[in-house]
Amino acid sequence: MTFTTDAAARLGIRHPIIQGPFGGGLSTVELAAKVSTAGGLGSFGAHVTAPEDLADLTRRLSDATDAPFALNLWVSDHDPGGEHPSAAQFERYYPIFAPYYEELGLPAPVLPERFHHRFEHQVEALLEARPPVFSFVFGIPGKKILEECRRLGIVTVGAATTLAEAEALNAAGVDLIVATGLEAGGHRVSFLAPAEESLTGTFSLVQIAAAHVRAPVIAAGGIVDGRGVRAALALGAGAAQIGTAFLACTESGTSEAHRDLLFTDAVRETTLTRSYTGRLARGIRNRWIQEMEAHGNKLPPFPVQSWFFGAIKAAALEEGRDDLLSLYAGQSAPNLKHRSATALMDELIADLETTRAA
């Protein structure tokens, strides 16, 4: 049995359920494939994937499922001052991180040639790989890219945190629009105004976006179960994107320490922070967030902050520590129940089928 909506039909999926894309190594082929095979849309956050590796990633996803899946990229690959910081700026930034490098026994870092892959190179490789769905955040790809997606039959999905962003995506001809509210775990993907000024709640954003754009709207943020999916559909969404509940599943790329914390009282205190990447994101408060807050606006911009923190996070993972990790989580995390993608999808689908039969 299926529960079809305009959004599900456009994506070619049986159920209006989308797994949120996780960046920073938290996405896995296994998780995306299980969600897609079950009738939802599995997603893979590929913004840290090298352009030359995108074709292989697409092949592995295609081999793992016959159903549609999405690859996700970040349109904006740096913030002001974050593309090519000078050696002097690099040396000024390092003292913020030096105590943690020393604590973890890491060597002092050397200024790299680049801090992040360029979107223009990644999207070129993505178009060659031709995934069924191209989802993106932090902006809108150029007109030629969207036209090429239409020519190749690649469905496009853009993310908005405000009505103005939803309208901009709609005007650009994006196929579907994710209305992502402040409740969501992970990054606030704003692109027209600062993230701190773009904190509309999910259900308010869904209602106003659905009333002002032609493209089907996907609700994201604060949805972890069937009740949330039903509420999103009732308010005008054509599908629901679920992040934290899938992040908590063993098939995701999260560490065991991160997954375990998602089922504790620690998730009662999620907060917005720039300490992970330099861009605003929601996660569980821990030592890293608390100590980074003391530096205020002196933290480096994206992706420099992310690059410095990356080595610290990797070392903390090796030691099984959670005090120096990025612990993404949404505000509805206290209601998490499932630790497997199969169990979560089974319950979500059963809830939708019950609703349809009523």
C-alpha cells in the first residue's frame, strides 16, 4: 500500500518520507539505500566528497537500491574570509585550537592549499554521475545548472529557512522546496539573510511557503515520528524530511557515543552553535560548545573553523570521547524510539497507511 502526494509522485517514491542528508561523514550508502528501498527517499550528504569520488558514490548507491535517492551539496562553499585566509590569519586562528591539539597529541597543523571542495567542481561531477535527485542547501545553483538537471531528468530539491528563500527557489524553477524550521538538528541553511535572523518554526514556515509557492513543499525540523509526518501533511506539505531520527539509527555514520547520547536526557539541551563549522547548527551542548562560546565572534569563518575542528573531532572519535564531538540533534530528539532504519520506516509507513484507511 502506498500514500502518494504530489511531492512523492515528483520524486518517484511510494511514501512521502525523506531521510535528511547528513554531511561530514554521517551519511552512509546503507542508510540511504534502506530508506529508498522501503519506499522513501534516501539521501547522502556529499558536500565533503571530492568531485572525483562522486561518480563512484552514485554507482554504489545505484547498486544498493533500484529506487530513487538524492545526493546533497552545499551551494555556498565558503563564507567571507573563509576561502583563502592568509598565513598570518591562519596563525592568529590556531591558538583557539592549540590546547585541544596538544591535549589529543596532534601535531600543529600547516596551512592547506584549500579548506573545502569547490561547489562548481562538485556539481559538474554530479551532473556527469546523474543521480535521480539533486538536493542542495545554502543557496540556489545557477540557471545553467538547473537547466541541465531538467535536461538530464534529475529532480532538484532546494532548502529554505524563510518565506523569501522559498519564493526565490520557486522563482528559479526548483522542483521541490524543503521548508526547514529552527527545530531541526544540523545546520541552519539560510542564504538570503544571516542564520540568526532566519529562525522561523517548521510548521509556520510550511504553512506560509505552501501558500506562496507553486513547487511542492517538504517539511523538515522537529519531525521524528508518524504524528509529525501527519501534521506536516495536514499543514500543506507534500512530504516530511526526517533527520535526527535517522541519525540515531545504527545504519548512519554517527559514532556509538553520539547515538547513545541521542537516547539520554542530554538531548533536552540542544542549542544553536557556530563551533562545529563556523556556520550555525543545532546540536547537544557539550564541552566543545561551551568552551568555544568563550571566543565569541573570534571563531574563524566556514570552512576554516570546520577544518581546524575536523582533526580534533577525528581524534576524539578514535578515543571514544563525546566531549569534543559535533553532536547534531533536533529539538524533538527526546521522543526518539528506534535504533534501526528498518524499524523506523516500518512504523512511519504503518502510521501513514492507518491514516489513509481511516
